[in-house]
Amino acid sequence: MTSSSKKADRIKASKTPLTRNLTDEQEKRLPPGQFLTDTFPILHEGDVPEIDLDTWRLRIFGAVKQEQSFSFQQIMALPRVEITDDIHCVTRWSKLDTRWEGVRVRDLLTQLEVQPQVTHVMVHGGNDYETNVPLSELLGDHVLLAYHYDGKPLTAKHGWPLRLVVPQLYFWKSAKWIQGLEFMTADRPGFWEQNGFHNEADPFREQRFSGEALPIPEDEWTKKEYD
């Protein structure tokens, strides 16, 4: 068993902290099994990578007419939007009303020639991290390639210079330190999807783990670094 699959088992075997004194609105916005936090826990696999912005590129490849790469300046030149959304981590924390600024993925797609057979995108992040997302999930108003959080540039620990934000899915799908988008005509599991996590990751359907019914949730995120 790999250390990653052991982590999925550890999440299954731990306990949930209780969220007390929620308003009716907060109750409606909090997915089942989640705990509300005002902090922003920092969780990722591996060390924070060192990135040279002068050489960094977002690579576009796979089922596209022509491979392309975008510099950070080219990304910044695309139409920018700001969103406010709730985010939910598979490790049981949720944070409400987070503010992000960046480029809608669908606006980036206007710069590409994607083959009509594309169904999924493999998002390539730092430390060789991968996560698979259906193309349909990336087309919404609130799905961003984000470079600002809470009115400031992303910090390195939160994915600078660019991270994906897919607020409707568990946050492991919102990969940090984005380096590439691979357009695919069939699905393929990413890193966590191969190590015990659910392929679809809908928080309100509690799609946390693959293969088994959901057991007791996790509280280990409370021991992690946060800001």
C-alpha cells in the first residue's frame, strides 16, 4: 500500500470536529460531513515548488488542433473576473465566501481549438500532480485559473502563480501550481483518484472515497499549517 492510499484510509478512520451555532444559511451551504473554518488550511503533496515566472508556461496539449503555451503575462492579458465562493476539502473543512480573481477557463478556451470529442481535462500541477476533471465542470461562471486570492496575489503555498479553482468539487480537484491542461477524449484517473479518492468529487453527494460506503470523517487537517 502506498503512502497516498494510506492517507485515504486515515481519513476514513478519523473523527469529525463539530461545527456549533450555525445559522440557517450556513447550514444550507455546508455539505454533509463538513466542518466550518475561518482559517485556510494548507494541504498539498510534496514541497512547495520553486517557480521562475520568466520561464513558467501553461502548456495546452492533447486533443487540440495545435499545442500552445501561455506565459503568465498572456494569461494576465485575458479578461479577468472576480468570484466569491464556498470551498470544501475532502479532509472535512469548508470555508465560506472565499474571493478569487483570475481567468475563466471557458474564456481561455476561446483561444484554443479543442476537438469536439473532448470529454475530460487532466490538470497538471506542480510536483507531477495530476487531477482529472470533466470538461463540462470547467465551463461554469465560477471556474477560474486564479492568480489572486482575497485581493492579493496567491502565496506560494496556495499555488502561485496560477491555480485552478473548481468550487463545486472537493478542493483536491483545484490543483495548485498549474503547468498544463491536457484535453482528453476519454477519462483517466489522476493522482488522488488512483489512491482511494472518488473520481467525481461532488461535496453535496459526499463523493469522497472510491469503493466503500463513507465511514467516520477526518480531523487531521486541524493539525496542519494554515493562514
